[in-house]
Amino acid sequence: MSDDLPTPDYIDTARSYRSSKQITFGGYHKAKRPPEDTELTHVGPGTPCGEFFRRYWIPVAMTEQVTDVPHRVRILGEDLVLFKDKAGRYGLLHLHCSHRNASLEFGVIENKGLRCCYHGWLYDVDGTILEMPAQSAQSRKKLCHGAYPVEEYLGLLFAYMGPPELKPDFPKWDTTQLDGVEMVPYFINYPCNWLQICENTMDPWHTVFLHARVTDIHFGDTWGIAPVTEFYERNHKIYATLTYRIDDMIWVRTQETISPSFSQVGAWWETGREEKYFKRASITKWTIPHDDENCMIIAWRSFGPNIDPEGHGKREEVGVNTVDFPGQTGAEPYEYRQRHPNDYEAQVSQGAINSHAAENLGSTDKGVAYLRRKLRRGIRAVQSGNPLPESERAGEEFLTHVQDTVLPIPPHPADDEQFLKDVTDAVMDVVFQGDSLGGSKRSDFIVEELKKIKYDPRFFHKNHNA
């Protein structure tokens, strides 16, 4: 990473905190926790990170949450009301009526718009005030209430909350358009800042310890093998690769995080023991802030034989504040969670807003550092009035690169760790090459090229019994 960003304000505090009285039983000298990094963690209107989020379409609710009464939501520090009028149009309005500030969560849904219960003002989905009953002619001037555009897609409702003149086209991600894959929506609320939830995907080493070595094996026994980890950047996208040596197999797993907080991971119950190529996401998710100290993961779980050939997934357990893999909701009894900690416990226990200045990042934390740096660049670009990479965040087929590939290549006799890195680079080169194609042509190309890697002279050494 090039060091081309000004030093964040919290860094001086971090240096002071870490260097203060490094002695045993020195709790007195570290009793006062340093403040959070507000540039990355605060998301309300007008904040740098909040403005960054507001340049993207983000999911705000599951479609099934919107019924025949208004649905109150809190997104990016704003209190809002979501509804579907009787004409079938979705609206997302500022919560409080423009007349006397009564909450529109108690409004009445009509054929066209939402009517306030207090004095009958009627709001269209775009914020136009259609009726102001009992007002004088002078009062009936044209007003507009705060509103945001809404798009429904595969059971999730997305909103664009930024400047109207900068609204991008609505993106449709490639992993949501795969044959034989069912996308099932869900969300989970978390009582903490959005960033410490989002960072999990770029922290590949937590899978080794939290999900395999420390207490329980949550997904597969091979998850406890120390992987070779590499990171790749492309514009506003970051990729973490975890490459495992499992006997005579090399398992290359790619996870990704795309601005502002979109991420995907591969199959949950993969063990890397069987040959396979370019298997895609098991979850496609966003970490969306409710405010600075509360957030949600809102996502799709993918089901189908190409994602989960052994049928471990449980579709019936996926929905409102629930998902079909363990340790995500904090719903279990406290003592059980102490004995069997999982993602929820590790992330939420960092505090309402994690203090980065109190951390001591090491060599295994490169992904977290990359992500924070990438976010900071995007945030500062918005603050400087520079455009975001519009062409890569919109369109009918938004290309993503999450994948699992398992190649039958035995260990290198001299330096297998470097060998795994070279194989990883070769896999990622192929995956990125496919970007020039679309749809099934892209997938077919990538699969066929990945199959050739095991015969590549670079990876065909004397131990290779093909």
C-alpha cells in the first residue's frame, strides 16, 4: 500500500496510548480508552462517512417487512418510514410530518401515497404533498417532504439517499442472476458500529481461530488449517484470498468487499477435498448502519446444488433476525455464548464503537488495514467533490469475483508456501480475465481456464502425478 493519505486524527492518540507505561499490572495507565476514528465510524447526515454511504444504492429492509401499515426504519442516523401504497409503489419518507411533526408511522396508506393521521396531509412517494386539508388558499403553496427513491429486487428494498442529481443506475449483481440458485433474504441487527461487522470479511485469520481452533468447529474441519493469505485491489473493490493445502489439493477461496459495505463469501460447508471450479457466493450481504452504534447485516442466502451440494443449508431458518448458520444473532443464553463464542460475540464485544487507537494490528491484519484505507480514500474523494467509479457500481450485470476453486495439485518439494501463492495469483488472473465477458460466457471461460492451471508447466513439478 502506498502511503498517500494524510494521517488520521486518531493516530497520535493511538501512539500515546500504546506507548504509555508498558509495565505489568499497568492498568491504571490505560484506564482511559482513546476515542474512536470518527471519519470511518460516524454516518449521520453531513458526516464524511455518511456522505460516502449516501452515494450508493443500499438495502434498507426486506420486502416482507412492508405490509398494509407503514414500517419505521432508522438508516444512516435518519428516522424514516417505508410503505407501499395501494397502487403498488414503494415510498421512503422522512418520519415526521412536515405540518406538525407527527410520526408518519401512524399514517394511513392510500391509493396514492401516505396520509398523516394528525391533520390529513397526504404525501406522494416522491415527497410531493398532494393534499393539505383545511388549510387556507395561502397555505396551500407547493411543498415537498423529504423522500428517497426505492427499488425492490429479489425480496430486498433498496434506497438511494444521496444528492438526486448524482443518483447512479440501480446495479444488479452477477451472483443474483445465476441459474439454479435461489436467493433468500434475511437481516440481523447488531448493537454496535457498522465497521466492526463489515471488517469480518477482510479478516481471513479469524476463520482459523474463531471458527475452528479456539472452541468449536463451526463449518468444516479444514478451516483450522493455516491458509496462505493474499489481498488484491481493483478500484473500490478489495479481495482476500485464503489458500489451503489439503493433502494433494489446493483450495483457493476468494472473499470480497466492495464500497461502501457490500461483501460476499463462498460456501460455508466447503472442506477443499474435492476438485471444483469457480463456485460462487453462499451469502451476498451489506452492513448497513442504523446509526453510529447500531447496524444490520441485510443479505441474501444462496441455496441450490451448485452452492451447497450436500444440502447442509436450511432455508426455513432464514429471515427476520435469523439465518441458518450458527453464532450470528446473539440469541443463545449468555453462558452458552461464553463457552461457544462466534462472530456475534467477537464483533459486538469490541464495544459500541471500536477504538482503533487501542488496537495493535499485526501481520495477519493486512485485510483490515486495506479495507480502512480503501474506505478512507472513498470518503475523502466525496469530501473533495470527486466522482466515484460510476461505471463499476451500476448496470444490469455488476461483476463480482467471490469464488471457491479446488485444484488437484500435490505439494511442491521445496517451497510449498510460495507455490500456493503462485497458484493463487494464477487463479485470480483467470477470474479477472473473465471480466471482458458476461453471463454464462464469463463463467464458462473462467471454469475452462481454471481447469488448465493444473497442467501449467509452472505448477507441474516432479511430485505431480497427473
